[in-house]
Amino acid sequence: MTSKPKAACLLVGLMLLPVSATAGAKSSFAKPALNWLASSVPQSSKIDLSKIVVTDSMGRKSFAANGNCTVNGNNLVTNKVGKCKLQLTIAATSKHSAISASTTLDVKKKVELSVLATVSLSKAIEDLRLAFTAKFLHASVRFNFSGSSTLVTQIQQGARVDIVALADTLNMDKIVATGEIDKKSVTILVRNKLAILVQRGNPLKISDLNDLTRSGLKVVLCDVAQPCGKYAESILSKAKVSLTPVSRESSASGVVSRIASGEADAGIAYITDGLISGDKVDAVVIADALNVVAQYPIGVAKKPQSKNIETINSFIEMAKSKVGREIFSARGFIVS
């Protein structure tokens, strides 16, 4: 029996190979997702490369750097202030195609920002810090949280400050007038509303402001020197409700604490306090016709403690960016 030439067999085999199978093999390689996390890095430092870039590819990764940095194993090593170009190459896998990409990082001096913020912003500002320091690795943020009028006093007495965020424009106006805060830098960061805060599950079935006048009900409010106290007084006046609180607190967090501990049955504070307090208290909505929309201004010190206007502006820009708006919105603030 005569056998076919090898070349002919190979040709027949190629002719029988389905076109769709070849096309499918090529389309099965997806381009890997790549996310450059950082835009700046501290000088004279060793930074884990996982803080700079992440990808969903499991392919072998190789890095190269030039400028004011080098790559040592899984770390980026920086020296003096300047530019660092980082190149990443990822090998192909059974799932992802090969990829090559690069970014330019700013190598900067380390800086610590001093941010003074009203207590009702604390959770959102902490979230913002995480996002900010993940992008700007040369920066750290130190916070001081307190009631707005307390922060004003601290600033006027010489407290360290780069950025201040308060719960009302009146208190911001005070430190603009006395020269601590640059008037041109002041903008509205977010807005907030107030609510009736009650014990978890609302065991006393409090549904409106009139219920706060029940005999024997223990109500707690913010001190009238604080914005949350002034706002509460305005709301009660609009509703023509008169009551005597069992205590006046120096911040909205004090109102939450009193109710959560059972020392008070209810109080008036920011609706965001009811949201961020988790399982401690519940919030009862106050009708818009009676409520107050609190404006939260943010501003920059005329003589910033850090002396680093660029990083200060980056923090405020992030706070007002899409990232910042999502953070504040998730915590219940009005961002539009």
C-alpha cells in the first residue's frame, strides 16, 4: 500500500482545522487590567511596588526604573526629589496577553498635613485620608476633631493647622476675620441636615418634634455655642416646640453618646450622626419645612503649618473630586 507524502498529510490536516477554533484561541487572551495607584512617593525611601500598581494578571512581572529611583526586588527605592519613571512588563498567561506600561512618579519630601475638622465629618474625613495617602505616598495627615466653635478657639490660640473644615459658615467667618484662614481659599465642601436621634429600635416610638415634649422624656442637645446647638434651636423655634434638655453637649458626638448609653431618650443632631453610629442609635427624619441645611465650609490657613501649599491643595482637590463626593455621599452628606 502506497502511503501519502508527509507534506500532503500536513496540508490535509491544516485544511481540516476549523477556522473558528483558531479565531477562538486568539480571542481568549484578554488585556489585563492595570491600575497605577500612586502619583507621588517620598524621597530617600523604600516603597513596596504593590502600593504603586495593581493588576489582575498572574503573569511574571518585571520592573525597570530611571530618574531619581531604582528597583530593588519588590521595592522601589527613591533618592532625591525629582522625577521617577517606572516601567512595568507583564508576561502573557493562558488568560491574559502580555502588556507593557509606564508611569512617571513625583519624588517629594515627606510632609504631614494638620487637618482640623468638626466631629460630624470625622468618619468621612478618615475615609478621605486613606484615599489621599494611597495616592500621595509622600504625605501623611494628622487630625484634630472637635466641635466647630472649639476648633475656632484652638486656632485663635495658635493650634497647628493647614486645613480646617467646620459645620457652619459663621465660625469660619470668625477665623477669616481674625486672619488665621485665607478668605480666598474658603469654599463649601458638603451640606447636611439634622434629625431626631433615638435609642436603637426607637423603643419610645418617637416620630416627630412634638413627641420630644412628652413628660419624663430625657432630651439632649448640643451646646448653643456649637452649630448643631444653634441649628436645633432654630428647628424647635420653627416647630413652636419648647423643651428643656437634660444636658448640653460640646459636639454632636456627645449627643450620640448620651443616647447610646441610655442617659438620654432622644436628641437632635446631624442625620449623618445617626447613619455613622451603626447600631448605637436610630435617626427619625425631620420635615424639610422645619429642618436646616447646614453648610460645611473648608479653608486653608494663611500660614500653613506644613508650608506645603501644593499638597494642601491636592487634599482639598481630592475632597471635592468624584472620589471625595462618593466618600461623603456614602456617609450621608449632601454633595450636590
